[in-house]
Amino acid sequence: MNLQELIAQLPKAELHMHIEGSLEPELMLQLANRNGIALPYQSVEEIKQAYQFSNLQDFLDIYYQGAGVLVKEQDFYDLTMAYVKKCHQDNVVHTEIFFDPQTHTERNISFETVINGITRALADGETKFGITSHVIMCFLRHLSEEQALKTLEMSLPFKQLIKGVGLDSSELGHPPEKFQRVFAEAINAGYEAVAHAGEEGDPSYIWGALDLLSVSRVDHGVRSIEDPKLVDRLVKEQIPLTVCPLSNLKLKVFNDLKDHCLKKLLDKGVVVTINSDDPAYFGGYVSQNYLETAEALELQAEDIKLIAKNSFKASFISDDLKLKWYEAIDNIN
Ligand code: HPA
Ligand code: ZN
């Protein structure tokens, strides 16, 4: 079996995917038309041309603009259903997706509209394809903690639909300590906690996510490689990293996929996973991320199977289900 076949056959979980980042140019244009929203682009080609980024902020500016076409519950449903179909194609059997409520509530779209559209599509995805899922709401770190606290409060009536909280958007200058109170309150309310850290920010952002926000896994976390004590801690406590190789390449966290630290972290014993982050913007869904990473870093079949197992290990599914997926992976030769 070649690598591509192995990757296709392996059941996988995705743990780092922003649903707004799965908005493909075709659907963006369609929703802009449907909702009478003006975009600075006339065609799919023009949209794709605009996707040239030098850093995280370049991307975020275009990503928030794109999300502006999402208005009605059906828009969030269509967006999420398109992603679920990609999961089915890629043999992603479980997904834990992020959404950014503040990107929408700031435009006077209700929390209810957003969460109902997303979760209705996920429920249909489970019925149709057997794909299980959780939803994680992210606070935008460029906004204030007070606004995050308001968002947390807004989420409470929908708590049974939401597994956890996360932290995304512009990292530099918005360290974890800014959100210490809101994470404590979220955990107290019964939410799981994750956070983006160590994508552009130095290792202190990862220490902060662990010590001040009490996260159980770290999104990106690739800059941990610069701090051996931190890597030791990630290994000792088996704190997973949700790594997004094509995102890191597009946002110039690494200049070449061959320079990516994923294999080094894996060899040191870190629970590394592979995810797509914002697949419509970064050039590939989960299997494409596995494939390009495997080729660039010369991963072996055993590495790829370990990464697939890690994706379940790092997820919020039950231990019984984890065992079921480990066994399914072991049975692929
Ligand atoms: N980093 C920070 N914020 C984000 C990202 C990311 O990779 N994707 C969507 N929002
Ligand atoms: Zn992300």
C-alpha cells in the first residue's frame, strides 16, 4: 500500500478546524449573492488570487471579510454540511470544530442562528455518514476579556450543544493571561478548554495556556520545539498538540514544509496530531495535510498510524470509542 492509500484508509479525527475557514470561494460567492452582500471579488479566481499571506494577520483580515457572507441559519448549515462531506471523503470519522461566535454576534447575528445552523448540519452528518462531532467556541483574543465573558454568558443556554472553549485570532500582543478569568469561568461551567498558542507566539504563550488557562490540549504549539523543558512537560503530561502543517506553511511559520518540526516533536514523544485549520484558505483538507507532510518529512507508515491514533487519543470522545478506533487502525496493514 502506498502512503496515499494508507492515509485514505486510516480512520482519522480532526481537532483543529475553524468552520469559517472551510468557506470555499464558490460558496462565498453564492452566499454573497443570496444575501446581497458586496465582496471585493467578482470570481473564484480573484478570490484565490487574494489568498497570499505573509503572516497570521494577513490571513485573518481576509478570513473575517469572507465570514461576512454568513447571515442566515441556512448559511451556517450549508457551510457545515460542505465540510462534513469533505470529512466523509477523507475518512475523518470524528471532528471537533471551532466556531468564532464574536465574528457573527458583532454583526448582529444571534448566537442561536449560528449554533443552530452548525449543529443541525453536524447532526445530519452523523445520521448520513456516521461522523461524530463536538463543537468548540473560540474567543477572539484581539477583543477584550469583558467581551469574551459576555460571549461565555451568551453560550450558556446552548451549553448542551458546545463541548468546550478555545482562543484564536491575533496571537502576538494578546497573551493567555488576558483571558485567565474567562477560562476559569468556562471550566467552572463544565466546558473543556483548549487554546491556540505557540503559532506565532514564543513558548511563553504555551506555558501561559497550560498554567494560566488550564487547557487540556494546545492548538498549533509548534514553537514548543524552542524550549526543551516545555517539550519535556508536553511529553510527561501527554498534552496533545493540534498541528496544522499547510497552515504553518501558508502563514510562513515555516518557510518550507521540510523545515517543519512535526517529526522532531513526534520522535520526542509529544502527542502530535495533523489538522487542516482553515482548509479553504490553506490549500487542503486533512488527507492533503497528512500526505504533503508525509512526503516532506519522509514519514513512515508507522509514523502516520501513530498520528492517526493520536488524533483519537487527543479528542474528547469516550475511552471505549478511543479503543475502538485504535483497533481499527491496528487492523490496517
Ligand atoms: N490562528 C489564529 N486564529 C485563527 C486561525 C489560526 O491559525 N485560524 C482561524 N483563526
Ligand atoms: Zn486555528
